[in-house]
Amino acid sequence: MIFLDMCNFDGLFVGLMTFLIIGVFHPLVIKGEYYMGQKCNWLFAIGGLASLVGSLFTAGVVSILLGVTSFSCFWSILEVREQRERVRKGWFPANPNRKEK
């Protein structure tokens, strides 16, 4: 029991949550590009800004996780563009109901 009292699990928790947050954004990028195309970038930008502001006004682990979420949103804007290229190359299916310019 003394060993557990000496341990700080915040780093492990932040690492696990970062892994899960990044893991959630992969399918969000794929589905967002499939259903909305480049328009989903606005959602990622708004989500990134909202979580960035939230991270500035909170403290501790919550602030860190909001910061990770914020930059995951910003990175997803770039990934949507990459996803468009992956669809063009045939690596992912294109949405037949959406008209592209």
C-alpha cells in the first residue's frame, strides 16, 4: 500500500487519454470526409478553438486533455485534406451521393 501512495498516476492517465483521443479522431476524419467533404474542417476548427479556450480556463489534467483535444482537432483539418487524396487514390471509398467540384 505504501508503494501506491508514492505513485503519481496522472502521467499514465494523460497518456492513456491522449491515446484514446487520437484514436477517436481517426474515424471522425474518415466519416467527416465521406459525408461532408472539406466542409467538416469548419467543425474541427470550431471544436479546436472551443477546446483551446477551455484549456486556458481550466487547470490540471482537464486543461491538458482539452489541449490535446484542441490540437487533435487542428491536426484533423490537415488529415481531412490527406483523406481526400486517399479517396482519390482509391484507398477509401468515395461517397457516391456527394457531388464534388
